[in-house]
Amino acid sequence: MGFRFSRRISTTVGGCILACLVGCAVEVHTEPVDWLFDVQVDVDERTRSSASIALQKALRTCLMRVSGVAEVADIPVVLDALQDPSAYLIQYRFTTAPDRSGGSKDILVANFDEELIQQLARLANLPVWPVDRPTVLLWMSHRDRTGLVMLQSGEISSMQVEQRARERGIEIVLPLMDLTDRQRVTRRSVEGGFWIDVREASTRYSADLVVAVSSKENVFGEARILITMWYGATEFTSIMQMDDVSHVGSVVVDHIVDFVSNRSAIGRESQQILRLRIAGIDSVRAYAQLLSYLDRLEFVDRYEIMSYTSQWLELEVYTPSLASRFEALVESDSELTTMNIEAREGIPDSVLHYAWQGER
């Protein structure tokens, strides 16, 4: 007898965008992000009506984070949910946070229920973007009529980039530009495209994805933005033109997130049923650990245990992911490892065969 288990758009830019991808799409190593369901929203006052508006924005932000889609408000299922965002909440509260002037501002902090948000995302047919996200190191220079400046950690000017990155669901690391950095990189290193300097200076940060951005403003107040990204030995280059330079930081972040999510998120065009055989489930504890692990995978909608022997546990996994993508996502963890060819002898190619290694 089987057992059934259930588990818990773009910014408008003046001008044109020219994207030149050098090389092919690559997988990006990742780390779990644990704040996706905790959203902060600025408020003018601490009132019930202000909270109602802020909670709607917070829900849209949360869905944007889990899906990678920049615009979700026009989806009918989402519009219905926005009528009562409190239905997806654990709690909310008012507090204060630093503002860009160096003072403080009132904010609302909304803590959403992960399972309910994932259910809503499935109903809205939004893509699945696993919570394992790359850490991005951003070197960014901007030249305007007053001179050349470099974005760096701890400065008020960096808040726009950091806030937008958090809204979109990734971690942006800005360089410290301390003595160690300044010995290798100057502001003109990024503007001039001295990539050897940038790559060498980036090694101390251990980022998954390194991005260098050179923004130049002309006499008409328009900006030309050159974005260069590296993952391993692969380089990706884009050129953007903007009419409004006040949002350069946010647009750069959106470009980075779109680049990453387009390669990481899983669309929900159709549902797949994958057959898995997992060896090493030799105790009640291992069995419980495996189910807990499967419940944490956002790209597993549900699963059914089909059979159990002393050699393996066999189950069917319902997922929007193709088998090849599923294997790539699972192999980025350490709990499940793909069995070698000899161990899979006699097992149909349609069955994915893993060995359970236990939780980290």
C-alpha cells in the first residue's frame, strides 16, 4: 500500500538594452537564504490603514522573492490574495530602521507563512526559485558631472542597491574599499575595465557571482551602463542605456536577479512525475530525515511512497522540473548523491537512483 504526502516584470528602462552573452548558460553555486518570508516595508505612520497598504506590498514582494518574477500583481490569483494578505501572515509589527539621510524611518515587518506562500505561488502558476541563492559581489562605479564615485559597503549611497536586492531575494555584497581593496582596485579599475585587478580583489570575498558595473552620465542626464559578470571562467556582458540616472542601482540589481533567476527558476508549464529509488534508508531516523528533506524542496509539489525493500525506498515525485534539472538541483546538496553506473545496473533509465547520505 502506498502512502501519500503533501509538502508544505521587469523595470522599464529608457532607451534600449543590448545583451551580449559570452559562452553558454551555467549553473551557479548557491547558499540558502533564510529571510525570504520576512519582508520590510516603509510606512508613513503606524496605523491600521497604513498597515493594510503595507501588507499588500509585502505580499507582492514575498511572491517576487520566491518566484524571481518582478511583476506579480496582475495575476488574477494574486489579485484575490491581495484582498486579504493577512491570511498568509504569521505576524506583523511596526519598528524603525535607518534611512538614506542617516536618520530613522518607520517600517512594517511582515512574517509570512512559508507553506501558505508556496501554495499561493503554485496556484498562481509562478515559477519555483529555490531558496538556495548565489551571493553576488558588486563592484560599481558611476561618473556624473561632479566626478567618479565607487559604491562601497556601509555608505548611505549603497542603500538603494542593498534594499532592491533584498526585495528581489538575493544577497548583494559591496566591496569594503579598505586598504586591502585599494591596493588592488581603484575607481578607475572598474570604469576602465581592468578586469584582472577586479578578479584578483574579488577572491577575498568568496562570492558565487562577481559583477562589475561602469555607469557614465552624459551632459543630457542619460546613463550608459556596462555590466560584466563572471561565474568561474565564463564571462557575460551587457550594455544598457537609461534616461533616468536616479534608479541606476535598482536597474542593475534587477538585471542581475533576472540573469540568475532565468537560469535557476523552474517554470510551471507542466508537471512531471519522476520515479526515484533511494538506497541507504535503513532506519526510522533515516526515513524521517528523507521525508523532512523532501518537504524542504520547493520544486517538489508532493510525493508518494510506492514501495520499500531492504535495498531501497521507491517513490514518485510530482514536480514542475524536468528530470535533468531535478538532478542538477539535488546534486547541489550533500544529502542525496547519484549512484554510480555499476550500482544502477538492471534499473530502468527512467528511474533516478540515489544514495541517502543523511542531513548536514
